[in-house]
Amino acid sequence: MSAEPLGHSGPVDRPRTVGAIRRELPPELGERFQAALDDAAPEDLFGLVAQWAAVAQTAADAGADAAARAVRSGTADTYEIGDVFPALAGML
């Protein structure tokens, strides 16, 4: 098993409200977000907002497309899980 190390130096900056998501989404996704909200059952809203927050976060990340292409093509850098989580090295 391998995993990619955390390449950032701080907390993940994800929009936390419907308004913040709406402001961060590219215009072409705004209508899809609104339609998803309009069609969602109340019990599904929490998960829906979390999913769209991830979409908005990724859309704002300039390197996200390149990273996704690298993962899909199998060319992304990978590391042994024991190197990323030393405590697990002896368990594998």
C-alpha cells in the first residue's frame, strides 16, 4: 500500500456556508449547485453542502487538474505508507 504525503502546511481551506460555496464556484457550476440544493431532501443537505464545498475547494486550486491527471495516468508521486505514517511501518 502507498499513500501520497501531505503537501500543504496548514489547514484545508474549504468554504463552510452555502454563500461561500456559491462565491467560490466557477459560474458554470453555480446553476448545478442551486439545482442540487433545490432538489435535496432536508436530511441530505448536510452531505450535499459538504460535497459541493469540496468541489468549490478543488475548483479554486490551480494545481487540482494536474494532480487529478497524474493520479488517473498513474504518474503521481507515491510513497510507502510506513514512510508517511512511521507508526504503521511495523504493522504492515
